[in-house]
Amino acid sequence: MTKRTIVTMPGDGIGKTVLKEAIRVLDAVGFKAEYIHADIGWEFWCKEGNPLPQRTLDLLEKHKISLFGAITSKPKSEAAKELDPRLEGKGYVYYSPIVGLRQHFKLDICQRPCKTFKGNPLNFIRKGKGDTIEEPEVDVVVFRQNTEGLYGGVEWTDPPDQVYNALMTHPKFEKNFGWSPKEELAVSTRIFTKKYSERICRAAFEYAKKFCYKRVTLCEKPNVIRETSGMLLAICREMEKEYEGIWFDYTNIDAQMMWLTKNPETYGIIIAGNMFGDIVSDGFAGLVGGLGFACSANIGEEVAIFEPTHGSAPKYENLEPSIVNPIAMILSACMMLDYIGEVEKAKQIRNAITKVLEDGEVRAYDMLKLRGSQEVLQQGAASTTEMTNAIIAEL
Ligand code: NAI
Ligand code: MG
């Protein structure tokens, strides 16, 4: 087997901790790779005025595949205060490097699987008929459009004249907003392109076909947001014809958030635009263990980056030994293995995680529903390393 080259971007805080653990698991499963470190995050903002240095972009451009931990972001004013004084006044403005990465490499397809692991004490339960308690098995993969829509960054407060005048040509704008002074208007746009709308829908249907999901659901609001949600719906309706045996339907995001606790086991693949995808994937993730379990992939035409959904959890970054749950990062590494065709190894790791969870002996503090602090280790929680060791022992 040839050796793979993987760019590792630990980033900040617990990103550094969990990425190391994921690599130990990849080694243990026999995945042969060369890992090349790349700089990203707060440290590089403070030292260089750029949290996403060009050398990191070059490494990603060259090697295409990356594991990413997490970064710390702070509001612009705080960011400015922490910048190296020698760089002050030189026009450096902080931006989120992960959003930067998604835009730079057009990582337009965001996959967020939300699957129940048997034995996870954080699994969602509900009351059934009579006094029964049911633990529905959730197996959902959210396909979120990652680069457009409300997070596309095309927005203004007090829009320039050309924009304002163009908006005024729309009868609804004139009627509903024309009364407001221009300086008091804030406008954030929701722009979808056909190309990237088709790509997210295609990726979702193909995934359903490959992994035998019976249902694909578009989760948007086409009855109200007619142009953008409507475009996704039209594309799905057309595409659905090519996939025999897959049931396509659509839900509205608001109703979906209610239904997901009522009957989450009935959903399979979910397609959504950027913001609704962000919301609905957190909703489903909450049913299967939350941030300690939520993994994701950002996939573009050339580059793919795999990361846990959680951030750098600064309150835990200096705890020694660390107490955070490494599973979200390890599951993100499994997504990478799937992506590069090492499906069997990914399966082995997921099976090992299942065994550890079913066994129930080794549990990180979040699984024990403890408040995070160093004391959790005396209260029966496993440290980050112990959690990983248990998974490796099962392998
Ligand atoms: P966070 O995800 O870092 O932490 C929220 C809470 O979730 C933590 O206090 C902890 O209780 C829990 N948590 C997170 N990861 C966990 C794990 N692996 N195991 C157990 N518990 C875990 O989000 P927060 O506090 O909103 O943001 C902290 C920093 O992270 C900020 O600077 C934020 O901008 C950044 N961030 C970065 C992201 C990324 O790199 N993709 C995503 C989200 C936030
Ligand atoms: Mg989010």
C-alpha cells in the first residue's frame, strides 16, 4: 500500500489535543501516512497578522487532504488588541480561517453524519405508548451547502447608492423598507448559484445511492423563500427521477426542528442551504451525543478537509491531563478514510468505538453528564488519552 500524505492543522486549544489522538487511532488501525503539519489559528494571527498563512494554503493545494482540529476566533476589536504591536496600524483585519478555507478552496459540500452509537448514554430517548421509553436509532447525514447563501458575506449596513437603487426597483423592497432611512438599513444577502446548488444535491443523492439510504429530504422553506429554496427544490425534483428506489420529499426548516425529536429515525439524507444546514445538523447532532461526537467533512472539487464540529474549548485547553472527548475528531478521521477509499479501516474504527460505548467502562466527562473540570477524573471520567486508549485496545 502506498503511503498517503495528510496535511494536519491542529489549530488552537483542544484542536491540538484531539488531532494527536486521532492520529494515534489511524496508526493503530494500520493506516500508513505521512503527516505534514500546517500552521493555522490564533497564534499566527497574533504573530503574523494572518491566521491562515499562505504556506498553509500552499500545502493544502499540493496535498489536497487535511485533518483539522479547531481554531479560536475572537471579535475584531479583541483580535486587534492581541496583535503583535509591531504589526499594528498596518491594515491587518482578523477573519475566521475556517471560513477562509471554505471560500478559498470552494469546499462547497459539507457532510455532517449524525448516527446513534449503541450504548452512548447521551442518546436521545422519548416516551412511547404507555410508560415505555424508546431510544430511536438515528442515521442521518446532513449535506449542507458550505459556501453560499446567508454566509456568503455579501452584506452592508447603509448600502451604497447603486445597491440601494437596485433594491428600490423591487416592489416589495420599496413597499416594506422604502420608508427607512438608508443609513439605518442592514442587508445580508442569500445568493444561490445553480452550479453549487446542483453539486450539493448531486452529492446527496449519490451518497444515498452508494450507502443505500431510502429517503432524501430537502430541508428549506420554499413556500416563503421562493427563489433560493425554490431553486434547490426544482433541482431535487428533476434529479430525483434519476434515482429509482429513493424517496424524495421536502420539509420546512421550522417544522423539521420540531419533527426531529418526534421521529428522527425516519430521516436519511438531508439537503439544506448554508444556514439551515448549520441549524439542522446541530439539531440532529444533539440527538446522538452532541459536540463530543459531531464530525464533519468539507469537500470541494480538489481539496477536502475533515474536522470535528466543536471549537477550541478554551476553558479546557490547559487541563493536564486533558478531559475532552476525542471521538468527534476520531470520527472525522473515519470520514477521511471513507473519502480516500479506506472504507474497511473506517469501519473497524467505528466498530471499536461502538464496543467501547456499549461496554460503558470508559467514558469521557460529557458522557457522564459531569461539569467539565479536572475533578471529573476523580468522579469516574476517563481522560482524553484513556478514551483513545480504550478505542485502540478494541482495534
Ligand atoms: P466549543 O465547541 O469550543 O465549546 C463549547 C462547549 O462544548 C465547551 O465548553 C465544552 O463544554 C463542549 N465541548 C466542545 N468540544 C468538546 C469535546 N471534544 N468534548 C467534550 N466537550 C466538548 O465552542 P465555543 O465555546 O462556542 O467556542 C470556543 C472557541 O472555538 C471560540 O473561539 C470559537 O470561535 C471557536 N470555534 C471554532 C470552531 C472551529 O474551529 N471549527 C467551531 C466553533 C467554535
Ligand atoms: Mg455551527
